[in-house]
Amino acid sequence: MDIRQITPRYSVTPQITPEDVAAIKAAGFVRVICNRPDEENPAELQAGAIREVVEAAGLDFVVLPLTHQTMTPENIALQKSAAGDADGPVLAYCASGTRCSVIWALGQATDGKSSDEILAATAKAGYDLGQLRPRLDALGG
């Protein structure tokens, strides 16, 4: 597992496994967001299987499958809500953590954060999202 903190309350990681959940809980996360569509995974890594283990550990689990084509204003708002209304730190996952970083970045731009600030935060976490700058700027970032 490769958890990368973007903010103190929002971190991302590539695909998690059931075996990772104890470490996720021990790290202090209270909610896990699955941004990976089930079609990309074998049954044992699909959202339903991961949900069972996450919820059994006492953590919240939210499913919002994303592709680059589904980074819509509605999904941006859903991700912001899923991350923002948690009672503590949130861990979002997808195949590599990139989609989770992109959707976070888009949400920050809609809140008026500067593109430079957004891109610096994702770069510090190891995600170069420079190609998003025009979209971030258009959203108000």
C-alpha cells in the first residue's frame, strides 16, 4: 500500500486489498472512498468485497467509480461531500491514486483555490497533474 497525503484530511492510494484495511484503520482513517470501477478489478477486489472488510473494521465506505470521462460537476460535488463530511481523515483509492487526485484537484478549483496551490499539493504527493491546469483555471482555480 502506498498512501500519499494530499492534505491532512485527504490521502490517496492505489488499489487496496482486504489485507490493507487493518493498517488503514491504524493510520487513523475514518472513511475509505472507492473511485475505481468494478469492471477494472477481479471479484475479490471489487467495491462490494472491499466494503465488507472496511465496514467490519468500523470505517465508513463510499463508492464513487470514476473514469476521466466521468469527472463531471456532479461527481466532483459528490467526492467533495464524501471527503468533506467525514469525521476525520479520508483515504481515496483507484488504480494508481491519480483519479482520486484529479477529482480532489477539480473540487479544490471549484472552491476557488489557485491552480498553483492545487498542483503543488498533488505534486508533493507524487502526482504531476500539470496537464489539468487549463481545466483548473476554467473552474476558477
